[in-house]
Amino acid sequence: MDEVRPTSGAPAHGLVPLFPPGLQAIYGECRRLYPEQANPLQVTAIVKYWLGGPDPLDYISMYRNMGCPAQDVQEHWHYVSFGLSDLYGDNRVHEFTGADGPSGFGFELTFRLKREAGETAPPTWPAELMQGLARYVFQSENTFCSGDHVSWHSPLDNSESRIQHMLLTEDPQMQPVHTPFGTVSFLQIVGVCTEELQAAQQWNGQGILELIAGGPWLITDMRRGETIFEIDPHLQQERVDMGIETEGSNLSGVSAKCVWDDLSRPPDDEEDSRSICIGSQPRRLSNKDTEQIRETLRKGLEFNSKTALPPISSQKQNHERSQSRKDSLESESSAAIIPHELVRTRQLESIHLKFNQESGTLLPLCLRGRLLHGRHFTYKSINGDTAITFVSTGVEGAFATEENPYAAFPFWFTPSVQSLCLDKAT
């Protein structure tokens, strides 16, 4: 990547516009906020993604924001991405789906970094951070939503900072824009400490963002040495613990390393080619079965006009999103009836669940923050088409029941946890 300044100015009459319409629309919103910074510093991908380059974001613009002393907002650098939305409308990167839905993935990323004394130019490391998040979105086709969290497990700037994870929220200044290729919203990255990430997982991201340092515009300070719980020890008990007890957690699923073994039948049982037992050597499916199962998972698990399970993401989603995109850990719903021969469910007698360490630490959250409140929690495997969903007995339409607590759907395992077990577990 290299730093450049974009050329600006209105095109002469009869000439092709200088900027593609999608790019121009985002520039227009940036110019609304920064009319005096018509030519901001940019980090640009030298070889564009659509030409085979590694960086999905064509540009990251960097603005100097003077803050707002009246609102206790300090001076900072404001970064804006270009590339998660459809900039060109010619299918070079994103499939063009019309002007009424989302443009590309439907959002761009922003980031606000505290300006240190004496800094005359913005640091460029946030651009690589944003490129990393964009690579995840492009490779997984999982989109981000306000309230999502990202476990990064490393200082965001590769220093010794305690800011090692991220929460996402709506940018407080930038407004959604409508382009000829669809709508674009702006999600702001907010750097947080490990303890703050864990609290967001156990309760909800938006609640933690309201408590976090950084002012109302949620400016990330990489030199912040204390968590919000060290600054105010009462926050954990008075806000977070109370919030979990009264509201539960709005984290309804995570990407994880997880597998499950069926201990109730021999591993060489070939009785049902569509029943998947995830073990050290998963049974191979025909290409036809694989495509049928993927299509079923894409449509969702809805057997009638009423949703069997609520969407994994608790945030309000745009249901007009292109069918080729997936919301964060969310399967799209469909009212179509799924053929019984495809969705045949197996009842199991005993199972063995395996999780990586970080996923395992979320089991108390699953029990306390979700199941005790009559909700579900899903682990979606990052290594393949496998998902494990825990449900309480109050979740309508679940495959597992009190009588048959373990149920297996193709690529999907569902254990039901009774309220009595929950009381003992917590």
C-alpha cells in the first residue's frame, strides 16, 4: 500500500465523471463533514483487489477531526474505508443488485484514533487493521453489524497496548448514503481491552460502549492503560452483572473451532448417508447431497410461515440484502417448506462436544446469559459447514426436546438444556 492524494474537481461538460458513482457518493458524505479537507491523505491498494491484489479496500481516507470541546470530544484522526460497498457498479468486485438494496456488503468501516501531541500526519496502521477486517468479510461473506465484537488478541497497533480487541457501532457523525448501487452505512471500529470485550460478550456490546472511555464519539486511545472496571470497580456489579441478570446477553452466536461426536452408534454405521457425525474422519457426501444441504442451510430452518428460531444476530437487519451475502452468523429465513427427505432429523442418545479454549470460556455465557432467558446460542464452525446450537426448552420449533434432548440435522447439532439442569449449572 502507498499514500496518495486523490485528484478532485468537477469534470468538464461531456466527459466521463472523474470518480465512479459509488465512490463519489461516499466522498460526498466525507466532504459534508470535512469541507475544508477536499484532498485528504489516503492509503490506497497499489494493486486493486479486482486486479488480483490482496487488499479488498481500494482506499482508506484519513481526516483530521478537531473534536468538539462542548461535548468533551478530543481532537482525533478519522479513517473511512472505500471498498466494502459497490464503488463501480460494473460487477468487477460486487454483484450489482439494484439501487433499492444494500450496496455491496452494505457498509464501510470507520475508525477514530486519538491524535497525540505533536502529530502532524495520521498513523497508517489503522488502514492495515481495516484491510484485515475487510479480508475476513470478503473471504467469509459474513457482514458486520452494530454491536458486534471482534476478538483480535493482539494490540491493534502492534505495540504493548492493552487495546487488543474491537467493538463495532454506528459512526456518530456519518449518515447512511444512497448510491446508484444501493445504500451504504458506516460502522465505526472501537478499540477495547480484554476485560471489556468479555463483558460485551456476556452482556451486550452497545451497553459496554455506553460505559467506555472515549467520549460520545468513541475515540480509541491506544495509550489507555486502565479498563473501565479498573477506573470504576462498581461498574461490573452494578451495570454488567445486573444487565446479564435482568436482560441476558444479546450475543446469540460466535464463530468457533468446534466439532461433535455421536457416541450412540458405531462410527462405521452407514445407515443414513445424510446424517453427519463430526469426528476425526467425517463421512463424505455426494456432490448432489452437499449442494442440497448448502441450499437448505442458505434458506434457513423455517418449516412454515413462523420462524422456528430467531436469527442469530440480535441486531435489526436489512432483509433486502443480496442472497449472496450472509449477515454475521445469521442464516437467511425462508417461508418455503423444506422437503422432509432433506431435513430428516436424527435423535441421539449421547454426544461428545469439543471446543477450542476461547469458545469453551463462553459456555457460562451460553447458560447464564442466553438459555436461562429462554434463548438459544450457536457455535458456527470456522472449519466447515458445522454448527452447534444450544436451546432451552422454551425455544419454539427446535429439533431437540425434553424427551429427545440431542438432535442432529445435516451439518447442525442441537442439544436441549432443561431448566432444572440450568439451575444446577449456574
